Amino acid sequence: KKCPHCGEMIPVQAGICQYCKKPVKRGTSGTRTANILQLLAACVFTFVFFYALLADVNNMIIEYGGVLLAITLFGAGYFLKIRSNSGNPSPPPTMEPSDGNNRHADSSFLNKLFDLDTTHAIWVEEEEFGGEKAIEIGGQRYFVKIPQNIENRKVVLRLQGLGKSRNKETGNLYLEVWLNKGEDIHKTLWLSERDARNGMAKKLLLDYETIVVLIPPNSYNGLTIRLKGLGNSMPADRRSPKIEQKKGNALVKLSVFPDSIQPKYVSFDQLSTEDMFLEGWVYRKFDMIVKKMGKSPFLVDPLSAETIADQHNLGGYDAIFHVLRTHLRLAINRISLTSSKTMSRPGECQKTVVYPKDQPAYNEYQITINNGFLDNPFTTTAILAHELCHVVAAEWSLDEFIPTSEQKKNESPSMETEHTVDLLVFMFKMGEFQLRAARDERLTLGYFNQAVFERMQVFVTRKLQSTSFN
């Protein structure tokens, strides 16, 4: 039966409407009996139809008697249903919309088949929120008030009295209002203070497509640039009406970094005794590395922060990895890179010794970086530079230990090996990114104290620029 207050279909025996929570008069089992009679009528008629179609000998008694029985049962059920619903008259037609997401929740198959309610679907856009939209139903035009907001892409409005009519009963129209809105995507674009101040055209990878973002002059850190129509479309829904769905926007947030960074060079007297010892070790180790590797590997131009930021904008950590390999002149192709969400350390380098048959052994390297550091290009560079310098140290036999795949996972390189790798990062003129990571994230990525790193950037640069080195 229908609730006399909200018009929803509820069980005949219900005393309270499960939708509007208002009391209703308890009905009888008349509606259920009527449905059973109508179902029996359909069964009898189907039997007579197939009997007349397939039987070799026509039996007039079975055929006409069956048709008469089917008509009798259907008519009895029909009048019984009218009598059962006479105490629950349907509400008068109105255009007031209300929620209709739960319609047909408890209706039977026959109620659905002979339902007086109808459905209609329309698309709206955000600009139409709160206004009126014209719809045509049965050749007549109506104006519907669109809600102020639509969540989960769709809202269903019940327009009372606009459904189908039968025997002085009129159903409701359930209007499905779909929001034609795309899905916004968020990206971060890294650029220097100079480019933000002067304005610049920057390339950015957006869903496997490279676009050009025009940075207006006098931009600042945190500014969001809205690129209309460069977002994604919402996933297709087979229940929605066919239409060319709109795309969302690309919201590009600017992350502006300093053009240059100066080391916080403290005097030697301010260092602790341990840091003084480590600095003396750095001076001695510097000369030992140059003696073994020669000077030519270190005669490279420094990697600029702008170069790293541009690579990060175009390809993330994988693009930075390839730039660092080129900078370190690691021509070997046996270095693979992956990221991890579960590892506790910023990164690690694992070496595997391969012994091919009738050929000399060679090393393979697996570098893994923690996903938590990939949003910042300078922390990414500092970690990858350290791990790639592990490869340099292994290939030049500068280290004493790099864990292989056959060894236990809890084993780690010696502290002297880690210090050697940290020194190589600065000798290859990549120490600036360790300092930038310390400024941006307040994080020391390495095995020296930050005060030693700051001083190392100064005196290693001086030694590399000295006439005796060149």
C-alpha cells in the first residue's frame, strides 16, 4: 500500500511508514491476496495459450474455460486491490520535490510491473544550483527547483502527482538529477624565485601528457593556478543519461625555492671533539679517493636546483634518477630503481654478484627509495645521489661492504663506507641538495652531523676549485 503522507510503497501490515516515520492505518492482507489472484490468472492464461498453440486436438472446454477462469481471477484480484487501498488515498499532485532514493525498496514484482510511478533523468551543471530548470513531461512543461548542492553525483527528487494515472490513482515522477562535473586533479610545480618573480613558461607532466604552464610575473609560493578543462571526466555510469561529460580542472600549486643556498659555516672551534675527528678523516679520505680514482671523474659542472626541479616536474623521481646517472657517468645498465611504502630508511642499495657460465662475474644493483620522500625533488635527489654513490664506491672498490642478496637483511654497510659515500656526494658536486633538504624538511640525510655537512660543502668545494686540483 501507499503511505498517505509521503506516497512511498510500504507493507500492508505496517503501522508506521519507514520513510517519513509517520503513523498509518494498518491494512489487511487484501493487497497480497489480490497479487496472488492476478499471478494465478497470468499462469492460467499462459497455460491456455501454449495448449492452444501446441495441442494436436482442440479442446474448446479447456480453452474457453481457461480464458474465462483467467479473466475471473484477474478481475477478482483487481477489485480486491482497489478495496484494500481505498482507505489510503494517494496525496494530491504537487511539484514539491523530496528525496526518492528508497523507492521500490519493498515492492513486489507485480507492483513494479504495474507501478504508477515513473522515472526521468536530467543533467545539470554547478551554475544551475539553486535555480529552476524546465522539464517536459507528457507534452507539458514544468519548472523544477534544483538543490543547492548535489553529493555523490546524483540526487533523486520525487514530484508528486506527475506519474501514470489509472482508476483515479496517480503515481509520482522520480526525477534523477545528475551533476555534469568533472574530477579536479592536483599537481605541484617547482620553480625558482627568479622564475616566479619574472614569470616563465614551465613544462609539467599531466596524466602522461606534457603541458606548458604560463607562470604570471610576481608569483609566490603556494599560489594555485587553475587550468580549466584539463582535469578528468567522472567514471561512466550506465544509469545516467547519455551526454558528453565535462572534464574537471587541473589545480597547479606553485612551490617556490630559493635561487641559491649558503652553507651555515661555523668555526672549527664550535665543533664537538667527534666532529673535529670526522672532519680530519674527511680531509685524509678526500686525498685517498683522488689518488685511486684520479681527478677527471670530479671535473663536472654542478647540478643546479633548477635542473632537478624541471626533471621532477616532467618525470618525478625516475627522471631525476636518470639525470644523476648521467652526471656520475654510470654507463652500466645493471642498475634498477623502485620505490617502497613500507621501508623504514630513506633509501638503500643492494648489490647482487652474478656468475655467468664461461664469463667474468659482474654486479647488479637494486636501489629502493622510500615513497615518503618523493614529493620534494631535493630530498629525492639527496637520497638517490647517496645510493648511486654506493654504486660508484663498489665499482671503484672504495667500500668494504655493500649487502648482497644472499646476505641477511639486517646486515648493513659499515659506518666508514657510509661516510665515504657521503663524501663522494659532495665531491661530485651534489652536496647542495643535502643542504636544501635540511632547510626544507629540517632533515639530515646522511651519516655526518649537519654541522659537518655544512662545513664539508665549503672546504670540498674549495679543494675542487683549487689550482692544484685542476
